[in-house]
Amino acid sequence: MDAQLELHSIRSELSALYKRLPWSAEPLPGWTHTKDGGRYFETKRPDSPGWTDEEKQQVNDLRARQMELVNHIFVHAFWASCTDPVTARSALKHVPAPDAAPTRDG
């Protein structure tokens, strides 16, 4: 359960990091697409300065830890002892963090 809870935490941290980072890891010019240009939606992106070396390292470190945890959970010997590993794995994925707010169900 500890590995699953850490995995939730790492995924949350990675998601928050992506939201703070520029849209492109490499410097790229922005764009504006309008419906007049034959597009169904109008889209707009500012120029991206790219990610710094520190930001790239943060992403790489979080991704690496995420993969370690996924591998640890996936190959854990516990699953061989389960009569229904699919249901057990699903239940593990939904274990709330100890400090999580209670849901409406309880």
C-alpha cells in the first residue's frame, strides 16, 4: 500500500509540474489558428522558452521514480497469492491517502 500511495503522490506532483512548465520542452514559436483558416476550433499558444535543465531533470527524476513504483507494484509477489488479483489490484488503486478528505460515501 505504501508504494501505491507514493505512486499517487508522484503522479500528482508530476501533473502539477507539467501545469507550471511551458507547453514545449524545447524552445518553439507560438501560434494562432482561427476558424477562418479552416480549423474547427480556434487555438492559440504563446512562444515557449522551453524547459530549463533543472526542470528537465525534475521531470526525468519523477518519471523514473514513477516507473520504479509501477514495476514494484506490478511484479509484487502478493498478486500470486490472490484468488482474484484483478479485483485486488483495483481495490489497491483506490486506497485513499491517510490525510485525504473523506468522500461523500464515508
